[in-house]
Amino acid sequence: MEVHHHRSVHKKNFKEFFLEFVMIFLAVTLGFIAENVRESISNHEQEKHYVESLVHDLQQDTLYMNMVLRENERKDSALNKLISIAGTDFSKIENRTKLYNYTKHFVGYYSLFKSNDATMNQLKNSGLQLIKKDHVADSIAVFDVKLKIIYSAENLYTNATSAALEAAQQLFDLSISNDTTYFDTATGYKNVMLPLYEDSKASLPRFFNKIDFELGATQNYLMNIEKACLLQND
């Protein structure tokens, strides 16, 4: 007959239970801390990446913005020259030739700024909370507002430029550049009376109204770009 012996069961005392509890608690706590450290390191690396990428984008924007500024400053100066002859006698050949030259080279010229906003869009989508320095996050948000102002001014700029170009096309026969009666490829317009499609008392004042509108829209566009440039240099 077989005899079964029951193994003795060791009963844990309070100290052992407490020690196990402490070990489990420490393991969970250390795991939580380790996860926070990993997340903090990851966020810091993301922040560094975003800042470096944004700086690169802003450097490109600054170069492009300065180029657009210079081109529109030239446009502003040129349109002022055109406006300055508005009151002259266009029945004279030399004044009519100036009118044609200024219109051909200056009216309808566009130079638009487009930001390299790839990083900016990523920041807006993922949240600016990754940027820990408040003044940096504030500057990014303000610059984004400035870009929106530039883009809103762009609508006025393009509409005014298109309207001036349309007015020029209605008034001038710009195709005479291909007509040897009026144009010499070596010297430009000849010393002859250049034609106008409309030659009424109202036609030229109406044209110069459109040019004045284009000039004002260009100056407004310049002002908004200059404001954004000042912010980037802060």
C-alpha cells in the first residue's frame, strides 16, 4: 500500500509579501520612468529636427523674399515713371513713344513670393507643443500670420496687375514691335506716331487709373513682404 506524503507549504510572512510588492512597484515605476525618458529624448530630437529644418526653410525664404522685394521695388519705380507722364501731350511723337516704351516694359509684370512652408505645415499638423521655448513658438505662429497677410495682399496685387495689363491691351497695339514701319530691332521704336486703338479724351485717363491701381497694389504687397522680412530678422 502506497503512502502519499503531503509537501509542506511554506507560508510567506509579511516581510516577504512586502518585499515582493516593493519589487513589483519598483519594476513598474522604473518602466514608467524609462518610457518617459525615451519619450522625452524622442520629443527633444523631434524638436531639434523641426527647428533645424525651419531655420533652413526660413533662410531660403529670406533669399527669395529679398529677390521679390528688389523686383517689385523696380516695378514700383517704373510704374511711377509711367504715372509721371500722364499729363503730357501724347499727340507729340516723343511722348507717345515714351508711353509705349514704359507700358511695354513695366505694365503687367508679376513677381510673387511663395514660402517654402513644408516644415511650417508639419508643425501645424503635429502641434507646436513640441517646441519648448515659448518665444520660438510665438515667433513661428506670428510668422505664419504674416504669410497669410502676404498671400491675402497677393490677390489684390494680381488682380490689379491683370486689370492694368488688360487696359494696356485695349489701348495699345503692342504687335507693332513686329512691324518694320514702327519698330527697328536694333534701335527700338522709330520716330513716327505710334497708333492707339482708342484715341478719345477718356481712353488715356481710364488707362492711367488702372496703372495707379496697379501701383497702389504693388506698394501694398511690398509693405507686407517688408513686414515679414523684419520679423524674420528679429
